[in-house]
Amino acid sequence: MPEHPNADVRMKGFASRTTVEAAIAWIDSVLPDIQRLATDEVDLFAASGRVLARDVTSLVNVPSFARSMMDGFAVRAEETHGATAYNPIGLRILGTCLPGVPFPIAVGPHEAVRIMTGAPLPTGADAVVPVEETELDGESVLVQSAVSPGKHVGQVGEDIRLGDIVQPAGRRLRPQDVGVLSSIGCGRVPVIRRPRVCILITGNELLPAGTPPVGHRIADANGPMLAALVARDGGEPILSDILLDNPSAIRAALHAPAEVILVSGGSSVGQEDYVPRLLADEGELAVHGIAMRPSSPTGMGRLDGRMVFLLPGNPVSCLCAYDFFAGRAIRALGGRSQDWPYRRVRVPLSRKLVSTVGRVDYARVLVRGNAAEPLAISGASVLSSATRADGFVVIPADSEGYPPGAEVEVWLYAAE
């Protein structure tokens, strides 16, 4: 395989840059070659948010018996014809039917059974009169309104019928979906295994995440951010200790057991940015250097049949590169939609947003009232620009930006 022209760009700069569209096209072309993940069987209570590996078909009717949908009286509907508040019809009360217990006596002519919501409809009855449309008269009930056959009765299979596909393969289960699975007796749920994502953080200047900065060293921000993004996208994050800028240590770590490898740092043009050269030597460096801002030093390739993403060390660039490229692959491997998991709104700009033709720009914005206020395009190391922002605008490569008042599409960071 010919060497990628940007395999060793240390202290040289990029010979060329790939377009965002071409980088995404490479990801999509490689995904079918990645081995399909195995199926996990998880407990029903752990199934929400997981992706079904195969269709779930009901082996029962729900409900499996005719049941009352109201508190009232189970009756033979034909005997209530003509009943009104001024002309009530009296029926003898045989007893009370409670949920979970079948009534032992069949309902005959001029008879009724007091019944609670969810209780099985007694034999002989075919309708329920709500309690508020009746009046007690000793051991009888006075029915004050007519009901038709089946009124206020949940029929067999009314919710789900035997043989129905209750949930299709590929569905990401919501809480109500889990409730439906429980209703058909599905205690173990077949789901696609979460893709394992090994997160490698490199840099001699880094301290462990959550450590106060000391001297000329800084705390790792990308590790916890990437772990949270991977979990959001349905992956299983595996976070290693911080790696020094040591080629041997990085080379060994690239072979970690996982479906996807994320490397944060060491992907640019500095003297100690070894990772692109190592990936090219050990496997395939398919893309390195992308025409976008931030995240220009992003790379991607394959090693041992796994996808490897080289993410810039600057936090905003790392976030942007993950969302555009690595997240797309992780979501797809886990059976989820490849699209961004962000809501979007269209609002006018409060002031102009300037870009450069030939590259895609990722611009953080505030949304105030019904307008978007640009915060930043540059400042790849200023992570707070992403936390202060409500979302981002993607400016395509063929655009010089947008004037004040132009309507733009804003992708909102907030889940709701």
C-alpha cells in the first residue's frame, strides 16, 4: 500500500488536506468491512437505550383475557337497552370481581357483577356500565344508561396479538418500549453489543483528569470528555493511563483490544507528534489533515481490522473531530443512526459570521431569544467557548460566511 503523503508531517506541515465530505465517505466505505458486533442478552431493566439485535415477536396475546376498563358493573348489554336516569333498569348483583381473580359464576338474565378496573370479565357478560351511571338499591343495581356489546371492555389481543412483531431489529429502546417488552413476558432482551472504544490520551504536559494544574502542566480534559461522548453514542469507553510522547509506548497501545481506537494528541505537525507515522507503519493511514477549522490535524485509518481516529489535542478541536468523524463510526457500529444526536433550530444571526472559502468552519454560537450570536470559530484550545455556547453552526467550504440577519441552522448541544 502506498504511504499516505501526510504520514510524517512533523515540522513540515500538510502536503494536502482532505475534504470533510471525502473523510466521511471513507468512514462509510469502511464500516461494512468491520465485523458485525455480537448480540448481548441483557436484563429487561438494563435494556432502555440499547439497540435491538433482532425482531422481538410476541408469543402471547395482550391482554390474554377480556377485562374491564372501568370500575362498574359487568352486564349483558342487551338488558340495558332503554335505560336512562328516568327509566333505570334493575339487575341483581351476584357479587364482586377483582383483578387477578376470575368470577366463579356466569352472568345470567337480569344479573350483574360488581367489577373493578382490570378484572376479568365474567362469563356471560359482554359489557361494563361505569359506576357513576348506576345507583345501588339494596342487593340490586339500577342501571341508568344503555351500553353496547364490548363497551368498556378490553378485548383479547387488543394491545398486542400473538405473532405480532412488537419491536423491530435496530430500534433504540425507549422506556415505554421496555414496558411493552415486559408485557409480553420478555425478561431478557437481545441487543447489539456496545462497541468497545479505547481512548488513548497522549502528552508529556498532561496531568490525570481532575488534577489541579501545576507549574507548566495541565489537567487532561479530553479523556473525560471523550468517555462521555462515547457513552452517549452507545459505545463502551475504555480509558487508559496518559501516555507519554514515546513512540514505543504509543505503538503498543494502538494494538489494544477494541473495535475503535481514539488517540487524543500527537496528530499534528510538531516534533513529538508521532501517531500518524506509527499508524502508517503499523496499519493504514487513510486520511490525515482535513480542510476544516478547528480539527485540521485530524487523521483516521485502520489497524488490525479496527478503525483508528487521530484526534487533535486541543479540546475544541478534539470535540469537533469526534463529532464529525469518530462519533459517526461508533454510532453506526452499535446499530444507531449515524446522524448527529443534536436537535437543530433555524434562527437569524445577530451579527455577521465570517469564514474562508475552501474549508468547513465549526462556529460556536449563543442562542438568545430568536437569534444566534457568534462566539468563536478559532480558539481550538479554549474549551469554555463550547461550554458557554448553546450550539454550533457549520459553515460549508464553498461559503465566505453569512451576513447579519441570515437564517442559519444551529445544532444545539443540549439533549432537550
